[in-house]
Amino acid sequence: MMSGAVPAAADTHHSEVWLAAGDLRGRVLFRDDLRPQARQVVEELRRLGLQTLVLTGDRPEAAAVLRNHLGVDDVRARLQPGQ
């Protein structure tokens, strides 16, 4: 069982899952690694005149990190399947 305040994630690159069974038991942080060629592919798409967009169910902060790393035109965060 955890007691006291739970520190925030060290950065916004992670998705968080909180675990509880009556009380807070823990937190798991997940992060997707980008493929090494991802930025190069985005740059090529933009050279072809295509607008680039990332659609994600993740938090806006994590989506902003993707925008910065990939150089995409826009990101949409907190999306649900079917949106």
C-alpha cells in the first residue's frame, strides 16, 4: 500500500495508468518509442505537399511531444475510437 503524495511523472512523454483496489496501489507509466525513420517519413510527406496530422487517444501533453519530435502540422489528442 502506498502512503503520502504520489509524485508526478518526470516528463509528459508517458501515458499513466493508476492501480487501485480500495486504495491507491501504484502507477504504471507507458511510452511508445518512435521508429527511427519516422521524422524522415514526415518530412518526405511534407515535401510532397501533404499536410501531416497525428490522431491519438493520449493526453495533449504527450501529443505535443509527438508534434515536436516528428515535425507534423497538427495533432489531435484525447480521441476515442470512432471519432
